[in-house]
Amino acid sequence: MQKISSAVVIGVFMAIGAVIGVGDGAYAHDGEDHGVVQAAEQKTDKSTTYSYTANAGDAYVQLVRKAVQTYGIENSKNIGNARIVAIETKASEQAGWPVLNEGQVVSFSKSLIKTWVDEAMKLPATDVAAWQTYVQYVDFNTKNIGE
């Protein structure tokens, strides 16, 4: 069985902490203008991007989750929760685990989401099983995230 790197494990626990620990508390970066976080090339065409406006308490990892779920629905891809956790963890880690302000716009290009999903679909069964461990700690209901 392949081992998961300690950086990935730490990233998963940070992602879970971000999801579980979200609330209306104060954050170190509250009040700072973070502008628009772009996870891909800047485009305004809604047909090529998923854009979300952060609500109070929304985490970057949740917006990635919503974009991946939306991509899966639109493209009839059965990604699976374990792969979604893998994608959102890797994407959030690559973005530097950004802290979002209420009203902040976060955009992901559909081509970037496709790349992430395609990579996740190639994960070996042992990796998917390892990521499955964390699924029980994640709320996959993103209906009210990034509205």
C-alpha cells in the first residue's frame, strides 16, 4: 500500500479544521481586502468559470468542493467523495490555504477543475481508500456555500 505524505495528511487535517472550525468568530485577517482570489486564469465569461462570493464563515476548501461538485453534475462525472476530499485538499494547499472575507469573490476556471478531476480519477484504489478515511468528517452539502 502506498503511503500518504505527511504534508498531505497535515493538509487534510487543516482542511477538516477549516470546515469544522468555521463560524462567526474573528480571524487574523478580518477586515483586510483580499480582493479576488483567482485559482486560474482571469476570465469574466461565466461559461468558462465558476465564481462564488464568500459568505461569513465560508472556507476556501468549501468553495473548491462546490466547484468540483458542480463540474461533476454538469459533466455527468461520478467523482466520489474521497476524490473530492483529495482534490479540495490539494487545491487548497496549492493556494496557500487562503482565509476568505465575507463578500470576497473566488473564481475557478472550468478547465482547471477538469484537470483536477481528471487527475483524481487516476488515483489508485489504495489512495482513494486512504482519502475515504476523511469523508466522514466532511459536510458535502454546499447548497448555502458561496452564494
